[in-house]
Amino acid sequence: MKRILSLLFVLSTFLYSQDSFELEINPTGVTQLIIFQTSISSLEEGDQIGIFDSEGILNSGDCSSQYGELLVGPIAEISDGTWDGSQLNLTAIGSVDNCAFGGFQLPGYVDGNSVVVKVLRDGSIYDTNLTFSAGTGTFGDLFMAVSEVEVVGSE
């Protein structure tokens, strides 16, 4: 019985672990620079940083205004978001909403929404609390600098 339970635990850990954040939206031309400073002490080398908007625009090519949690960065062509202890400059993708002009929406963060950062460590995703030394912590700033990331718990 112990063997079966151990096997089930290992299998479930394998099934629910994740190797990296996978950005599933395309660049829109709207971006947000977020700088992670060397002063950060709670990240471990190899941690991957994911930038989220908890109420980003999800839909693409229409005006259905679907909102929800969305991974918006980092843009893989610029950085994979892996922490190595040195300054890390990450870029997030912003949404486009041209519905008022007869156009359509493209997915991404929404200006004014709070920046949410999650950390992927050893196959588990952790929530964080952020300290900013520049910017307000909301999308739409010219740029923002994160001086500390407190890793608080896994999902």
C-alpha cells in the first residue's frame, strides 16, 4: 500500500509540475519595462519570473471584452525571465482596444491594473509580494523597478 501511495505521489508531482512559463499571446506593439534589481534577496538562481495581469484582455480579433488572469511577459525574444542574481530587464505585452473606433481588441495587460509576479521554482509556481523603488506597480508606468520580491506560497 505504501508503495502505491508513493508512486501516486510521484506521478501527481510529475503531472502538475511545470518547467517554464509559456507566453501564449503575440506582441501587440504595446509594452511595459519592468526592471528587477540586484538588491532582490529572496529569489534563487534559476527561478523563472512570470509577469501577469489578473484582469488582462483575453480575447483577440473581436470586441467581446473577455477579462481574466493572463501571462503577459516576459517576451521570450528579449529574455526567458530566469534570475541569475544580476539586474533583469523584462518586458510585458500590453493589450490593444480599438473597439471604440470600429476596430478590435488584442490580448495583453490593461493600463492601470496591478502588476502581478509569480515565480516558478523547482516545478512549482509561487505568488509574490513586490517592493518597487520606481513606478507605482501598475501597468502604464514609463517603467518600474522592483527592489524586492517576497516569495509567499505555491498555487
